[in-house]
Amino acid sequence: MAERLLFDGTRLSLTLERLAWQVIENRLGTQNLCLIGLQPRGVYLARRIHNLLQELLPDAQIPYGELDATFYRDDFRRGKGPLVPNATRIDFLLENRTVLLVDDVLYTGRTIRAALDALLAFGRPEAVQLLVLIDRRWKRELPIQATYVGLEVDTPSDERVLVSWSETGAPDGVRIVAHPTPTPPAT
């Protein structure tokens, strides 16, 4: 399995800080802004972006939540076993707020579509913006585009983008891992 490093911990930190500043500049502050991290992997990025925004704007009150869109996916019944969803924690209404939806990797767009459906259970936001660390542009299946992007990469379908976070016990970083094409059995 071939592997290449896109981000080490230092570059990841710099990228997260740049993304936080872009949110502040684009929004001219954080009025009516809330952050929602997508379970399971987007929450690590969302927590870090939220912490950075709180450090950069200590007087700002930015609500933070976590959303699981498992049962809103169009493919949730295709698995082999029962699904185990992650927790959804949103203790505020989305009415008249700009929701900054955060996920680690944007690929087909199906997770984001499901998250948009799931968000409606918490009110009708004024606007939804999307922040992703990695945008894999080649395999988009739905017309979904991120507002804030750490890095755009063009990778074929047989490669995976793996984001690791120190919160999970792994060193911070982003890698592309190529999965070898399986060899057909000999006949």
C-alpha cells in the first residue's frame, strides 16, 4: 500500500489557523455564527476551529454542536450489519443563524447532503457554510461546494485521504493511501 504525506502536524496547525482567520474575515466577525461538527471525524476539526475562533475573538459567544447524519444518508440500509450512530449534541436553535458545518474530507457530497437534511430538525438556518480540511474534487456526485477549504486534492477513487488527530492517539497529519487493485483469482 503506497502512502504519501500531505500535512504534518505543523502544516496542519498553520492551515487550521488560516481557516479560522478566513471565517472571521468573511463573516466580519462571528455575529449569529454557530459551528457544527459532523460525526464522527469532522468533530475533531470543528473543535479545533471553534477553539481557535474563541482564542482569536475572546468576547465572541459562538455556539458549538455535533451532528450525526447516519440515518439521513441515502445509503444507510446498504451495510452488512446494524448501524451504530454517534451522538448528536445541539442545544441551541438554528433560526436566524449562519451554520458553519465542519467535516474533515469532502468527497462525493453525500454526507453533507445528509447533514443538511438532519440540520432541519433544529430549525431553519439563515445560511449554511461548509468548512472542510480536504476537498477531493474528482468524485463529487452531488453539487456541493465548500466555502472554506484547507487543501484541494485530485485523487483517483482507489486512493483514500486519511486525517489523523492527536485527540485519537495518533500524530496530527493527513495522508493519501493508495489501495492496490485486487488481483483476480487464477483460473
